Amino acid sequence: MTGTAAWTLSPNDRKIVAALSIAAEDLPSPENAESFGAAFARFGSADLVLLGEATHGTSEFYRARAAITRHLIRNHGFNIVAVEADWPDAQRIDRYVRHRDPEPSRSSAFSRFPSWMWRNVEVLEFADWLRAENGHRPDAQRVEFRGLDIYSLSNSIAAVLDYLDRVDVDAARLARHRYGCLTPWQDEPAQYGRFALEGGKTCEQAVTQQLIALLKKRLTYAAMDGEHFFSAAQNARIVRTAEQYYRIMYHGSRESWNLRDRHMFETLQSLLMRRHGGKAVVWAHNSHVGNAAATSMGWEGEFNIGELCRAAFGHGMVAIGFGTDRGTVAAASDWDMPMEVKSVLPAREDSFECLFRRTGHARALFDWRSRLDLQTLLAEPHLERAIGVVYRPDTELLSHYFRAVLSDQFDAMVWFETSRAITPLGPEHAQAQLETYPFGL
């Protein structure tokens, strides 16, 4: 443990540490996937398990989520893995893990900033495992790997046009005309938002008309190939949502955040409804999967996937947060800057992370669903740390901490006292199969 002598805990915090120490269940290394995953069998009866991360660049979080997901797939009937990634990029992995031929693509998967978030060794190893697992299953029972996010404006436009070129040439011509409104902005969609803010003509009507036109022919298109139509329709929805997102982003972060998380939630719903008897594991940041209503985000008007899922699924869902005290992380110093391996500062003494650190457990699961005493203690708001793709240690309090009621935010917490950065795919993987498919051209 570190830093324990520098800060005197309040009486209530001492009670929290004592209760956490009793509740702690030590975990093996996530590299020991079978043993690690087995500790999470208790969550297998849920229809939806949301697995968080306190950073977008920590190896232990990825490996732990992979181990848990492997156990839920093999032993509890989970058949969808939905991640905080763009649909077209995740589609490449989905086709790979479900043993489907690659489709033509105009760019490499996960090539935009922050590429390391999904283009890394940890994800590659999980994709290889899932492909092998699916190889033992009939096609209809294979596990899907899907993206929930909205940042793929250009690639989603291309995907819709490529689809229509194959099935309906006349419709493709009209789609090109409608999407032509966004052509000047495809590579820099944020510039479209600035243009709209300054009174320029928006593309809202055009992209909405295109989505409606596609859905009007759903019976015809789905009869040809339901899988391809489903993906094309999802890409058309992304274009519509992305147009709105970039148009409103300059009006304030709250509106754009809510739009994005509602889209991710609705995508998740559509995946579950389409897969009769679907059970999904979600991989996303703590700030998306924990109940926003229990955090300062929610107190300021933002909601997220976790809050929407809690309202829709109730006790049929479980949200598990992930935390760490110190180590290294893959992150940038600013948006669109190069990835660095940065040192993570020990957590502040007035944070939840400090309380977990003081339990003395290096790696543990804390499950408070049936522990009313611990729920009551964790209902006192504390600071909680969130590191995204950008990490600024010099302004950490302002940039990376928010207040939360942990017992209402999550059902359980996975704790790693020390952690290390993920390993991005580099030149040494240039000849690997996955560098060609699904990660490369």
C-alpha cells in the first residue's frame, strides 16, 4: 500500500475500508482466464452484463473483461459482445470471429484516433479465442462482436452506398445525391458542426430521408440477405445520428453526450431484439456503463447506457466497474496527439480508489448486491477517477475526477492496485493474419 500515512481517514471512511476488506474476494491474474472468469459465474443469470474500465488503455481491464466474457459465453449462453467502438470497424472483427468472408473496405479497421483503444494485442487475442469458440458452433449460434458508437460518419456512408450498389442501383444513385450534402465534411465532421452553427445549410433532412428510404424497402432487402440489410440499416442510422451529433456538439457537451449514449443504448436494444434469446456483454468505459444518475454527470443532466439499461432491464442487468490505483496507461496528452505510455498517479486520498487501496488487496472482486451494510456505507459520495484516451496528470483533479455514489453506480467492482498499459499492434504484426483481416485492408 502507498500513501496511507499522509491522510487521516474519517470515521466513516474507516468503516468503509473495514467493510470492503471483509467483502474482498481475491482474484487470480486475468491471464489465468478460466479461473478468473469462474469467479463471475454468479452474474450468469443476467441477460445483460456491463463491464466497465477506468481507463481506455489498461491491459488488466481488457484481459479481465475477456476472461469474464469467455466464461459467460461458454457457460451461461451469452451470444453478443457489444463494445464502445464504431460499427464498421467492429463489423470487420464480427465477420472474422463468425467465420465470414471479409468485405471490401476503403480503410483499415480502427485507423482513426484513438487507434490503440481497440487495435491492440489484448483485443487480437480475444478475437482469436472467439473465432476458435465459434468454430465449434452452428452458424446461427455463433457469438457476435458489435460496435455501439457513432463516430464512423465517412465509413458508414461508404457502407450504405456499397450495399445499395450491390442490391439496388437506382436507390444507390439517390443515396449518393442525399449523402452528397455531407461530402465536404466527411473527413472533418467537426467542421460541419461549426458550419451549421454559423448558419450554414444542414444535412438533417437529406440523411433522414435516406434512412427512411432504406427502411421502406426493408422487406425486399431483408429477403435478399437479412444480415447485410441489418448492417446497412445500422450504418444509415449512424449517419443520421452522427449528423445530429456534430451539429449540436458546439451547443454543449451535455446534449451531444446524451445523444451518443442514447444511440448506443438503442443499438444494444436492437441487437438483443434481433437475436431472440439474446444475452449481451458490453465493454465500455465506467462513465458509460455505471448508472449516471448516481454521479455528478447525472446530477448535471447527463444520462448514459448504464442508466438507460437499469430503467429498461431492472434486475436483469448487472453493471461492474473497474478501478486501479497506479501503474501505466496508454493515452495521449491531447485529442489527436500520439499515444504515449504514461505513469498513472496514485489515486487521491479523498477518492474511492484510495479506500480500495487501503484494503491491502492487490487484485479483488467486491460484490455488494446482497450486502446492505456495505451499500449504505458506499452511499456517501466520494471522488472517482476516470481516464479516457487523454490523460493529463498535471491537471488530474479537474480533468479526471468526478463525484459518485458507488453503491448506486455499480453492482460490483473489480480492483487492480497496480496496472499496466495495453500493447498496441505495431510493425511486428504486419504479417499476421489479423493485420490483414480484420484489422487491415
